[in-house]
Amino acid sequence: DPARAPAGMFISADQPTRSVRAARRGERTWLVAVGGAFKPGQPDAARRNFDELVRDLRRDHGVGEIGYAWTNEDFESMDGLPFVGRASSSSPHLYVATGFNAWGITNGTAAGMILADLIVGRANPWAEVFDATRIKPAAGARTFLSENLGVGAKLVEGYVKGRERSLEALPPGSAAVLKLGGKRTAAFRDEQGQVHAVSAVCTHLNCILGWNPVDRTWDCPCHGSRFAPDGSVLHGPATKPLERREPS
Ligand code: FES
């Protein structure tokens, strides 16, 4: 309902996070909405986030047809602040700016100012707080441990679960990690019935991938690599494609 389109860009202060803005193109008014978070490789959470977001948009803004839907990854540091500055003390001319946690417009601008000052040798009052080489075990250790226990659990779960379902049981438009011929295989059957089968083991550090039903990608729960159904790399840190498997 265009009459209920927001007049500006808004983000909720409470949970679940919701951000909305209107975009007008010709006669049409679109609502661009962001909300929900999930860790890579959690297909149920990805789907649930979308269902809840759409439900809220229909209720609060009278949204009709959903034109486009996609997921995105954001890098977040353990203490919540970006890393900006020299990458290491031994590489004085190598700079880094990362960990913006979805606040790229503001954090990216601040990063640009810090880096410009560092390069020309000017003092910058924020540089120390954002220091890319800072080590803050006290601030980050608890989160780091719990996050990585989660990653470890995913890694182990992926290996021990070993669902022995067959390819035949895979309906069109769906995907599963199957054990085929003793090997973990990531299989996706498209709407035409063709099966796309690749290794389910991430080429970065061997975690087992999970299906992302929103973007139709294989996502890694450990460090966020993403692969297309044909195994090609969409997003690092992995650089090598997944090995193809014969779907038989
Ligand atoms: Fe997959 Fe690191 S093991 S991204």
C-alpha cells in the first residue's frame, strides 16, 4: 500500500531487527526491508527469518507481492568494533578495514577518514579504538569461545549425522547433504528434475556445508564461504570449487 510507505529510512531499536525504506520507480512503490539474522548453513533459520519478515511487512505496511529476496553476510568482530588500520606492524603499507557489521555507510566513512590520516601521518582520535591489530581477549574471549563451540558443533554434526537418504527421495526444488558411496554429497534437484551433485565438504577447512534455501547456495557454517549448486565459489574465504560428483 503506497500510502503506508515509510517517509524515511528507519531501523528498530528492539528485537527482531527491522529496517525499512521506500523506493519509488516510475509508478511503482517498493519497500526495501531488512531483518533477521542467522548463521551460515542454517537453512531452517534462513527460511523462518523470511517468513517472519514477510508476515510483519504485510501487517505493518500492507505489502503485496514479494519482488526480490536475498541474504547477505556481514562480518562482525568479537568486541563489536570494526578493524581499521595497518594490517600488522611488520607491513606498514598494508591497510585493512573490515568488520562493519552491516553499518558500512557510517563505518566505511569513518574507516576512510582513519586510513587517510594514517597514510599522511596525521593523528586521528579514533585510530586506537579501531586498531586492526588490537587483541582484546577479555572483551572477546567469551563470545569467541561460544561462537566457535557452535562452529565446532556444526562441524561434528555434519560429519556424524550422515543422513542416508537417497537421491530419489529428493523432491524438485530441494537439496540435502547425502552420503552417496560413502562420501558426503551436497545434492540439489532443480525444478526440471536435474540433480546437481558436488562434495559437501568446504574447500577452505573441511566443514560440512548447509543449504541456503533463500539464495539456493551451499553455505559454510564455519567461516561463511558460499558455493553455487555447481560447486563454483561465490564467496570466500574458500578459493577452490567443490568437487563435482556423479549423481548416481
Ligand atoms: Fe568453510 Fe572455513 S571451513 S569457510
